[in-house]
Amino acid sequence: MQDKLTLMIPGPTPVPERVLKALGKHPIGHRSQEFQQIVKRTTELLKWLHQTNGDVLTITGSGTAAMEAAIINTLSQGDKVICGENGKFGERWVKVAKAYGLDVTTIKEDWGKPLDPEKFKSILDKDDEIRAVIITHSETSTGIINDLKAISRHVKAHRNAIIIADCVTSLGACNVPMDEWGIDVIASGSQKGYMMPPGLSFVAMNENAWEASKRSNLPKFYLDLQSYKKSIDKDSNPFTPSVNLYFALEESLSMMKDEGLSSIFNRHKRHMNATQEAMKSMGLDLFAKDGFGSPAITSVEPTGLDAETIRKTVKVNFDILLAGGQDHLKGKIFRIGHLGFVNDRDIITAVAAIESALDQLNELKKPLGTGVATATKILNKQSN
Amino acid sequence: MQDKLTLMIPGPTPVPERVLKALGKHPIGHRSQEFQQIVKRTTELLKWLHQTNGDVLTITGSGTAAMEAAIINTLSQGDKVICGENGKFGERWVKVAKAYGLDVTTIKEDWGKPLDPEKFKSILDKDDEIRAVIITHSETSTGIINDLKAISRHVKAHRNAIIIADCVTSLGACNVPMDEWGIDVIASGSQKGYMMPPGLSFVAMNENAWEASKRSNLPKFYLDLQSYKKSIDKDSNPFTPSVNLYFALEESLSMMKDEGLSSIFNRHKRHMNATQEAMKSMGLDLFAKDGFGSPAITSVEPTGLDAETIRKTVKVNFDILLAGGQDHLKGKIFRIGHLGFVNDRDIITAVAAIESALDQLNELKKPLGTGVATATKILNKQSN
């Protein structure tokens, strides 16, 4: 049906009406006092979301712009770095690092398995010259959550290295206490836990990161975070920002503040649990290693079936958009996004839609209703 | 009055309701066929606007991102380039070029005076090694239009150089026939002639520019136009684009197509003429050298008066936002933006508001009504 789409992909995620209304307002001058107030308020709320006293800078750009900014502002050509790679976004870190001539050691795991913190420790212990450890927290392509806290602890024990994390699909979905865990740089994007359309991205920098930035010699201009820092201290931006997305940002962050961090994290956990258990109860395998499923995305591997056929059936019959597998996982997995502006109704309908699609395709292995019953039980038991 | 603001700054410019409505729609998946259709249609319309058969690539970012992309995709470290500099955006070109280690020769003119094409010719004639000439077409900070056509002609006569132009406030305001004039790279931004909020920028590349890109060795990732080119050929984007701004882009470009290029250019010319003559008739000096006023912005130098006081009075009494002077021109000039979604009513009210402000400040040198009468006469005589 036209205009009836429900997004259950890991980004763009659904956007509340309040946020869309704010987005659709007439723009104002980006050098006006009124806009400065918006910059000031959103900056405070961004610090709250990141649980940091450091800086959070807003860039007009995709999440990849924030990832690149994280690297080119803290490192120099030839710097030794370790990149964790167990999915498409881990691969992207490696590509960005190599594009700038960094000396990259890659710690790989199979897609669907988490990074092993001990492997990071063993390389860090042996090499004083490592300048950064760069990882993806929630790997969007596979639905894995990596142990950022443990890896960060190993980096903290090192003399020179900082830790840079892509928290694009973990921030606003689970606890990422930047200061407590000692994460030096966090990159994120607006179309995820922020409950906003894409177009803004964010780089959080602590004191260590700024210290590292002093020796960084990689060329940059638009993504030079020193200019953003100078501007943010005056509640402003170095370049004309996406004014309307700032309106939306203020609205969505206010909604998140009203809900509260622990409620947001609990909601995502319940939705993850309900989705995972519902899939298993229908006889479908989860792609992520047990215990490492992301609170933002559940990847399902319907062994023996074409994942794309299930995904398309759900789309055609129910106007629910699930994500497919990327690269070698295309046709092998489908991914259910339960990130951001998602309520229990969305989880129940997604499960029901997948169950219905399997029934229609004559591939249902358990009695019709099993998935929805499982999800319902968990949602009722684990109250919000 | 709250929510009654009229923007008459050179960006953000006013946005039509249709475009805001499109902006405020629920986002869709950026890898969907529906979104591919939007990319396809906007790409065709962008080519129409640029009057080119080359490529026009859409970047989620500010205009400066497009400027940087233009440089880092066509040039290499140490390359000799000529930058024209007669305002703040000319200065920005120089800063970007130097940030990437280019060997920059600057051709300067005083702010308010146009670049001299002959000076470009004389350097080009003497030096075969020049790789690019980089200029600003409409210099937003001063309201000057530079002679891009003449400068481009001199570049075409050179063996090696390409021409890169910032057309941020000229595209969609006056004729910029990319292919006819042989402009190799054009950078522009959404919050200008496009009648959209800020957040998207555009880089147009012709065959010469792609040829130059083959030898470019500057490091890049987010702004690597080869990835955008590969994606656009599949009606897609390399990174998650600003989906909602794409909705707005399709709407605004359709409106522009309906109006037609010659009507758009004629409208801007009439508004420029009416504004310039109205200011002169009130005894106010224009800042731009005679004959070189931009069709997008009229800069006014109210000799003996504080420009900021006039600007603030207009804002407080009429909710019309004019732009002030930048850097050393602060307090010396104010700038009237008549770019994009501007009609005759906007011109008349801006003139009336300035006239009223001068009257209230007891600084009116001519009978009250002179400015509005002058503007009205010109608008009536030069029909749309």
C-alpha cells in the first residue's frame, strides 16, 4: 500500500511525527542567535547521550564522514593502528585507514562472530608504537555487538594508543558510557538510535583524542575537527550546517531525554530478546553468535531458504521493510532492525509478518502463531 | 513576531511549502527501488540545471564539502594552481588548496572589485605547468559576479589546466552553461538557488575533470568522487544519503523545471536591477563595482552609517533578515539576498523596510517612498 511503509532496517529508522514536523519548518539563519541556542541545547543533549564531559561535534554528512573525521584528526601517515574487522563496517574502517596511508594491522573474525578482546591485548602488549585501536561496536551488517568495554580496557593499559569506536548502531540502543569506559573517539549517525532521518553525523572527542589531534598531520579541511571545536565553543558551526536537521535533532534528543537512558536501553533489550526468541521458536537460526546479538539488529539465517524471498514477501504483504544480507550474505540472511523509534507493536507485527510469509511460502516448521506467542510472552514478562 | 521571519540573506534562502512538505515525509530505505527512482530523476534535473551532459554528483554535506571534493579529486600534492581571491569564498579556495599542499598562485582584487580575466591569461600564457584555475563565480561575501566565461576561455587555451568554479550563489540565479563555457568542475550547495534548506551539495564533473581525476593522488574517502560516480551509474549513493533532503531536492528541481531556466534568470535579473536602483535612488552606495553586481546578492555600503544598525532595525521592525558584512566589512555593508524562491513582493518589502529603517533612524536622504517607487517602476517595466 502506498505511503504505509514501516522501516525495520538498521537505518534509516522510523521517525516520530514531532521530529518530522520540526524538520519541515522554514529554515532560519544559521548565524542567528536563535540558531545558536539550538546548537547550544543540542550540544548539551549530545553530551548527555554520550555520557561524556568531552566534546560532541555535529557534522553535516553521513556516518562515514564521522568515521573519516575520527581517523584523520587523531592520526598521521604511517601510524600503526589495529582495526577490528568482523563485518562490512569493520572493513570500512580498514579502507578509510588505508586510504590515508596508515599502517594497519587487522584483527579479523568471521562475519557473525564477535571480535576477541584478547587478540587486541596480545598485539598491544607487544608493540608500544600502536597509535590507535579502531573498532565497530555494533556491526550493522551482521547484527553482532563487539565487547567495546573489554577492548577499551586493554587500550587504556597501553602507553600510546587511543580507542576509536563506530557506535553508529549502538549509541541510543545500549549503554555506551564514553567517559566511564574511556572511549576516546565515538562516531555516530543521525538515522539510527537518534530517531532522525540521515544527514547529520557526530564525533565525540575526549581530552586524549584532542591531545592526539595536535600531532595529526593528515590533510583535511571540511572534516577538520579543530574548526568545529572553535565554532562549538561559540555555539556555532564552521560551515553552513543542515539547519532543518538541527531542528529535528533538538526534537528527537528532547524525546530521548524525556524517556531516559535506562528506559531506552531496556526497551531495546526487550525488543532484542523478543525478536531473537521468536525467531528461534519458529525454527529459524540466528546468525550472530549466541550472547553477541546486537540490541539494534537481529540477523536471521533461514537455513535452506532464500532470505531474499522471505524479505520480499514481508514487504509485499505487510509493507514492512527488513534488510537483506550484504556482500556474501546476500540471500543467506535477513536483518530485522529494532533500533530507535520502535515499540512493542512493531516487534509483534514484524514477527507476525515473518511467520505469515513462511506460512505462505509453505516453509513454516512450527505451528502458526508460535513466533508471536513467544514474542508476546517475553514482552509481557520483561516489562518496560 | 514569532515564526514570521523572511530570509533575505544569501543562504539559507526561503523554501516553498511544497518543498518543506516533501522534506517532512517519513524516510524510506536508501537502497530501495523507490529511492533509486528519486536519485535517477534528480540526477537528470541536476544535469538540466547545470546545462551539461557530464556528471552531477550529490554529496550529503555543506557547500564547502563540494569545494573540497572538487580540488582533492582532480589535483595532486605540489600541483600548480591559480586561485582568484576577491572575497571570503575566494579566500576559502586558497585555504582548501593550501591544506592539501598545492602550489598556489593567488590573483587578488580588493573586495568589491571583480577578478581581472587578463591577469589569469598572462600567468597561464607564461606557465605550461598550471594544473587548475580555481575561482568563485558569484562572491557571496561582497555581492560581486566574476567573469567566469572570460576566465574559462583563457583556461581552455591552456594545455594542461582545468577550471574549477564555485557557483554556489550563481547556479539557478544566472546563466551558467557548463558545457558551452567549458567549465570542468562546478561546486554548489542546496540552500541557495535550489530553494532548499542546507545539507546537500553538488559537484559537476565533465570529461576533462574525470581525466584529471585519474592522476590525482590526494588522500580521500568520504569525498572520493569515484565512489559517487560508480554509485550514480546505478542510481545510488556510496554512503547513506540525506534521504529527506533528496525528497526536497526532487520537489524543488521540479518547480525550477516548471518555471524554466530563462524565466528564473530573468526573474533574478529584474530583482537585482530593482534592488540596486532602489538603493541608489535612496542615496545609498552599492559596494560592488558598477556592472558587476551579483544577481543573487546586492551589497549596500551606507557611507557614514552603521550597516549593522540598519540591518537590526529591519529585523526588529519587519522580521526581514538581511546579511551583514563579513570580516573587515562588518558594520560597513549590509547584504540583501534576492536568490532562489523570491518574488516581486519580497523585493518591494525589503526596499520598503530599509527605507522605513532609515526614516526611523533619521538618516533618509531622499523623500520617503523614493526607494519603493524606483523598485516598482523597474519591476513594472521589465516584465517577467
